[in-house]
Amino acid sequence: MNIDAYLTEHARKTPHRIALEEGNNSISYGNLEASVSDIAASIGEFRHCRFAILEEMGIQYIKMLMAVYRSDNIAIPMPIEMPRIILEKILDNSHIRNIITTEAQYSKLGDNFFKRFGTIVIVSENKPIQFIRKELSIESNHPELKLVLYTSGTTGIPKGVMLSDKNLTTNAASIIEILGLNADDKAAMVISPHHAFGNSIINSHLMAGGCIAMGNMKFIGSVFSLIESGVTVFYGVPSTYRILLRYPDRFKRAFSNVRTAASAGGGMTKQILRNIKELVPGIEVLPMYGQTEATARLAYVPKEDVEEFIETIGKPIPGVTLDVFASKGQPVGPYITAELVAKGDNILLGYLDDEAATKKKIIDGWMYTGDLAQKLPNGYFKLMGRKDDLLKIGDHLVNPREIEKTIENNNKVSAVFVVPVEHELMGTAISLMVIPEPETDIDTLFKFCRKNLPAHLYPKEILFIDHPPLTESGKISNRLIVEEYKNVKNRM
């Protein structure tokens, strides 16, 4: 079935079941189905055209997303969290002529922003669907293309990842299986729906016939209230958990009835896991790994192995094959670091309007993730950093993620970030930025580094920071690590 057909099926079987909650508002499957059909009918004259979707997370956003699917057009959610200049570059580079948005967003961005579109559709509550302009045109797109998601941009300019209905439904089905989702589950969604992780929450819970309760991390009290409203599955990136764990009493109370705390968008640390388990011993913590190019998920750590293998990405989700290839495309043995590759029905069709990048990403049916990894004898995989992250220090090629993990695992710290800095002899040296715990001591960290790291990795300095350098989608960004370092130095 197509992704939106599951909505139709649940509306037929359980029309009064609540599908979405947003603050004090909610909508049933029956009413959601009716709204989606109305919006889809309004753009039914378009034939497989690109439609940008410009709206913040909420019921209205999901209505528009499902309507574009149903009309057999191509949904392109705009990562609205990004600066306006980035949105404009995405829109212009992607040759998008049609947009569906709300009155609030139209007023916020103004007429000049919308001049680039031939068709502008305004969807509002309790008002007829309005066309500011309507320009039917013929587009030539990949015949299977259903959705374009943009990468987070942590390693460069965001790329448009082309996904099909098959990509969406197979990946959602695998997530439903590993999380054991059903119609009685209620998900807490406090991350952006415009990126792969958030989009996968929408797909998997609507396919399962459950409920999605939507909020954001701007107001911590409201997040805990949302969790206490009957949530059974909570989703967050590691920084989400770090923030919520600052309020241990409230965390313990809010999560007491949550079955699963799922994580993606970066590796969950031993410290985060330990803190969660101390507060809520019976909760299942489920770390997942993926990429936008994989429609969301590629691997997960089963609940029974989380404590022992938290520093791995675990094993492939159902329907996915993972391996580690050397530079010539040959598999390597256990404990040898090389590039992680993936194959499965969830792998992207390609990059939007970028055939050259597609050919580099997919070779002989394998997607090259850009992540360095090692295979373990038990079939699990351990990430060793990004290929692009490697630093040249003197004559040594250094993986900064290995340094960070070594220090984090052996010292009282919340997080460690390696910053490349100039060195007059070696060209590059490292400094450290550390998010401290109450017991963290700089002298102790220096002593540990002197004793346990080779001389060329001894840090020039160690700086304390209050929060991780994150992108708008909650991921650690190498660019922001350097920017945060510069900000700290400028304040000194």
C-alpha cells in the first residue's frame, strides 16, 4: 500500500480513534482522512509535480504532507528551522514551482519570498483552501519519487534525498517491528518533522494506527506534561535526553509509564543510559542509527544488549544488509576500520537533480554511508567516525571521535569535543571542549590525557562549555564545534 493508504484503512476501521494531538487540539483518524482528501482534491490537477511544504510541526503540517502524497504529487518539506537564506537556496536549486503553506507562514515570510512560485496554496483551519496563484506545468521527475527530505547539513550544504513509497513503507514497517508498535501506542514527538527521524515517527505510528502527540523543546515543563499524557514511546536525539535529565525528579515522574525511550541522530553515551536507568529502571532504551538516505533507520541495539553494546550501532534492522568495505569495494574482516555500506528497500533513489552525487553514493547497489566502522564477531557494528572527520596531525591520521570516546568513558564528564587548532610545528594540534559534570576537574583530565594518549594528541587546552554545539535538527556539527570554540575564546 501507499503510505497514505494506511491512513484511509485506519479511518475506515477506527474512525474515532485519535490520530494526532497538538496542545489542547486533537484529530481523529476519520476527520484526518477527510481533511487530507479535501486538500488532495484541490491539487489533483497537478501531475507528479514538486510541492514544497512550508509549515511548522503540528496537525496542519501532517495534513498537508499526506495530501501531497494522496494527490500523487511529490512532497518536499522545507526544513523551516534553517535560516531563510538556506531555505531560499534549497528552493531555487531544487527548481520548485509549487508550494503549500498556511496564512501564518505566508504573512511571516512576505510576498518577496513567494515570488519564485507559480502556484501558492494556502491551507487554513475552518476556511476554504485558497490559491494565491495557480500555474499548471509539466515536470519530468523520477517515476517512483514520492518525498524529498533534506540532509541536516552537518557535513556541507543540505542535499535533497529522493525517496519512494516503497522506501517509506518498508522502513516504517521495520521500525514498527523492532519497537513493537501497535494501535495502542502514543508517541511523543518533540523533534523536527522535516528531517528523516521526525518523518519516520509520523510514518511508523500512522501505519500502526497509533497516536502522535506533538510538542517542542522550547518549554521543558510542557514537554514533561506531554510525556505524562499517556505517552508509551518517547523519541529524542542524545541532546534531548541530556536536557531532560537536568530535571531528574520530573524525569523520573514523567517517564514512569513510558515503555520505550528511543534515540537516533547521534550515539547515545554510557552516561546518558546510566542516568536514564537510574531514574526509570524498567524502561527500554533503544538506540537507533540511520541516515536521511536510508529513509531513516539502518540499525538498532536490541534492548537485551543495550548496556553491553551501547557504544555500537547494533545490528541491521529487518530488510537491511550492512557491511564494511575497503577502498576497492571489498568486505573486510572483524575489527578492521573501513567504510560502512548498506543495502535494502529503504535506500534512496538518488539525490535530487544531482546525478554525480548519486553515483558516488550508490555503487553496485550498495549505499556508501561515509561513516567509518568496524564489524564485530557477533554481527554488530561499531562506528569509528566520519571519513571526512579525520585529522592530519604531524604524520598521523587521527579520528577525533575515538579521542572523545576514550576521554568520556574514563572520566567524570558529560561530553567531550575535539577541536582542530593551528600548531606551528605539526600544522594541526587539538584542543578540547568539555561539558562538565559536578565532579569534573581540568587537572585530572590533563593527567589522564598525558598518561593515556600519545604525545601528539595531548591537548593544548581544555575549555568548559555549557551545551553541545548542535544543528537545528539536534545533531553535533563539526562546523559548530569550531564556531563554539571561537566564541569561547573570544569571551575569554
